Amino acid sequence: MKNNDCLFCKIIDGSIPSAKVYEDEKMLVFKDIEPKAKVHLLAVAKNHFKSLSEMDDEQSELVKYMLVKIPEIAENNGCENGYRLVINQGGDAGQTVFHLHIHILGGQILDW
Ligand code: AMP
Ligand code: ZN
């Protein structure tokens, strides 16, 4: 389901432009507008849900689907030597967009 107030839902429906690197019927991967590493991609499920803490069974299947797809997408986009996945959950982690997304960071050696 789409949320009309959600930035990433607008990116998914194309009303806000993005640099897409992968799309299928369930997920979209696009470049982060303020990259924190040489490669910084965001993977989102097309169905809106807010965060890990709100996930139902169907949504957890979508997260699993994305995790299975991400290795090939990352390797095809400059992360052949490795990458880091990050999910910011809630305020203390600095989550700013409340549509669950997986950060894919790589293209360089990453400090911990
Ligand atoms: P988070 O802080 O985990 O909620 O991550 C939100 C991410 O979305 C940040 O890394 C932002 O740089 C990124 N972001 C915000 N607006 C856009 C946009 N229009 N296109 C691409 N990435 C965006
Ligand atoms: Zn959304």
C-alpha cells in the first residue's frame, strides 16, 4: 500500500525523480542523494511500511526477498569487494524516512 505523505512512496511511483539502479515488481533500489560512501544505495520494498518494529509476516517476507536480491545488485553496482547493509530503526539511530529501507554502502574500504 502506498502512503501519500511518504518520500520513498513518491520515488517508487515516479512523482519524485531518483537514480534507479534496479527495479522489479516488489522492490526498488536507487542512489542515496547524500552518499555516505563511494557507493550508497537504498533498497526499498514497493509496499509501504514504516520500520522493522511494525513488520507483519508478509512484510518480513519482503525484507527476506530484498536480502536475497541485494548481493547481485550490490556486486553489479561497484561493490564487488564487499559492502555494508544498514537499517536505521527509530530516532536514536537517526531514521529520517519512515518507509523501511536498507542502506547498501561500499565501493571503498569502510571504517567501522
Ligand atoms: P535514514 O536516515 O536511514 O532514514 O535514511 C534516509 C536516507 O534517505 C538518507 O541517507 C538520505 O540521504 C536519503 N534521501 C533523502 N531524500 C532522498 C532522495 N530524494 N533521493 C534519494 N535519497 C534520499
Ligand atoms: Zn512509503
